[in-house]
Amino acid sequence: MSHPLLRASGIGVRFGGVHALRDVTVTVGPGEICGLIGPNGAGKTTLFDVVSGIRRPDAGTITYGGTDITRRSPVWRARHGIRRTFQRQQLFGQLTVADNLVVAQDWRGGVRPAARRHRERAAAVLHECGLDALADSYAGGLPVGQARMVELARALADPPRVLLLDEPASGTTAEERRRLAAVIRHMADEENCAVLLVEHDVAFVMELCSRVVVLDLGRVLAEGAAAEVHADPAVREAYLGSGPGGTS
């Protein structure tokens, strides 16, 4: 792997007496797609909240391009290229699909020429994501699979350097998952974007990710190449369904 663009190092998070994360270290480099898997309650979304700045860790640091950003705000991180989607969609339901993408670029400001560029960029991203026909539809009325694709498109509207995807394939059709995988691969291969992917669809993760990190009870259980992790007996016992309490 190339030098990490993003590094969460020694992360600890407590909720009262409960340790949601304990000494978790995860890295992702430019052009890499890294999977983050584990049972419900393993700490995956909590880690995303820490990386995106929504939650301050009780221990550990976040570095981005070699700079410590642990105390930087979510707004600062988003404006400097760290983008995320959410397990529960966070679209602007009363805006059109196209306007959801335009809003993602509005922080850059500018007058009419800039606004035209924002519209052009939105149209290009919608086309890449196969959403052209939905540009003028209101986001609040979309089914789950289309809403997830729109949320991904919004994250791409202002080109990211790091993309955090929280269960993007949940509720999607086979065709939507195929399109989703193609867009993610394009971002990694052509845009050199670092992608960290949380997903319960293990087959989707194993096909898409070059490296996988497994969390269990707030700790890193395993890390390595996708095939190696999939074959790890401890991982199969805790998560993949071959032992007591496993998830099928």
C-alpha cells in the first residue's frame, strides 16, 4: 500500500463505562478501497463519526496527509476532501436530486459563472452514477436504492480525496450494486481517491476491496487481504457464520 492518506491511530471511544472502540488503528491510502466489516455494535459507524469529526475520540489521533486533524471540525474536514455517506440517508428531501448536488458545492461561493459550473458538475456526476433521469425529481420521494446512489453522487459532487461509505449497498438492487461498485472503482482507480467502506454485504466487500479490517466488540479482530480475512477462523467465528453466534 502507498503511504496512508488517512490514518486513525489508537482510537478509543467510551459511552459511560462501555468501550465502543479500544485502540483501533485503521489506514487507507490514495487509490485504495479498504473494507471495514464486523457484527452489529462492533464500532464501525462510531469510527466513521470519529474520522469525519462528528465525535471527538477519548484516545488516539486522526492524521490526514500527515497532518494531525483530530481537533478539526466536520466542516473543515468536508471542505478539505473528507466526505461520507450515512447508514440512514441524509438527503435534502425537499430539493431536487440535481439541487442536492449543487448544494454540496455552494460553500465555494462565486457568482453566476460559478453557479453554472456547479450545475455542469452536478449533471456530469449524475450521468456517471446513472441518475440522469432523476435530476428533477424530489429527493424525498425516492426509494432506498436510488436515495443511496444520490447520496453517493452528492459526496462526489465536490471531488473528494477520502470517501467514507456507510453501508452504501443496503437496500439496493443487483443493478444498483453493480453501478455502485463501478463508481467506487472509478473513484479509486481514476481519481486516486481513498475509500473506506462499511458494508454488511460480505460478497460485495470481498469483490471490491483489496484490504479488509474486521472490528469486533470495538477492537480490530483481523486485517489483511480480502481472501485472507475471509478465510480467518476467528473472523468466521465472530462474523461470517461458521461458528456459534455467527452472522449468516
